[in-house]
Amino acid sequence: MQENARPVDPEEVTDKEGEYLVRLARRSVEYYFRYRRRMPTPQDASTKLYRPGMAFVTIETYYGAEKRELRGCIGSTAPVKSLIDTVIEVALESAFSDPRFPPMEEYELDQVTFEVSVLSEFEYLGDTPEERISNVKIGRDGLLVDAGVAKGLLLPVVPVEYVWDRQTFLSQTCIKAGLWPDCWLKPEIKVYRFRARVWREKYPRGPIEPRDMAKEYVKKLESAGINVEEFE
């Protein structure tokens, strides 16, 4: 990792680099199945990816272009390691250490897709409910609710996939933290937003595509006959 380097912002990451990170996530898990240890840090990435970075790796069982089922999702929310090392390690955690699922078995590699979300640094949403609602944009932001001992984080893709409005997104992040749904109304509960860029395999071992979550959100609303401005 480059010493004293600023963390990688998702807007800096090119599609080519995003593709590299998704393939790296898969390689990390494949390497572990073969050698039963963490893969060495590759030296063929762009210099940028050796700066500190935050990322999540999501693994989904693939049933078709319109149907995937979560198989594991774990990430890092502190830029303490290089982005490239972060992806290697959280890919392994997603495959083998997500407490919601049993450890992945090798045959599943042909049945799952890998997705990488590169995260920005966190921004405080404000103290009042009005500020918190107005400062959230679905399709751009993820949320972190921090009550000290209890924390909950939802990636930007989550409200898009479930077609939530901003208030529901805030409430569901509270629930993720194990708190009451209205916890975000209280000023003593800290709420933060962050941005992310996301890339994933179109199908297992397939080409990598960037996800435009804002477009996905609008498309889902329009398919449901919902006016975007009225919904938000």
C-alpha cells in the first residue's frame, strides 16, 4: 500500500479497473480452493489500486439475467489496506465467513456471479429528519446508521433492488443495525451517506458490466407505473 496516500474515490476507478477488481475477487476465491491460503497480492494492477480503499464483494447465485440470490456479502468500511488487498480479503470473507450462509463449496464457482462495490468516504447527513431525507439520493448513496455499539450499513444497490423511497431506505438501515425503524429521526443516532461504483459479472465467469444504479432505479419505477419525482 502506498504510504500516506489518500483513499481511492469510486469516481477515480475506470471500468477497466472495475473489471480487474471483479476478476480479482473471483481469482481470490479460486486460489483459496486450490491452495487453502490467501493469494499473494498481484503486481500487475494500476498504481491507483495500491492506494487505501474501501470495498464490498457481493456473491450471488445466478438463475438468469433477472434472478439472482444473495450468497454472501462482506466489505471493509475503513481505508486501512490497499484497495487491491481489500478486495482479495473481503472476497474470501464473503465466500466463507458470511454468518448468514454456509461456507461456499467449490462447485458453486460455476453457479455464482461476483460483484465489487468501491466505496467513497462517509459524509454526515445532518441532525434533523428533514436534512437526512433531503441529503439522500437513491441510486447514488449508501447509508450507515451508527448508534455506538450498534451499526448498520446498506449499499446503494439495496434500495434500488427493493424500490424503496428515501424514508424506507433510512428505516431499513436502522433495522439492519438492530434498531427501531424510526431511529434515524433521533439526533443522537448518527447517519452517514457514501457513494459507490459497482461492477459485476453478467453471468458466472462472464463479461463484466458496470451498474448504473440511478438508471436501474428509474426503470423499475417506470415499470411499476410510478412517477419518480412523486415517489421520492
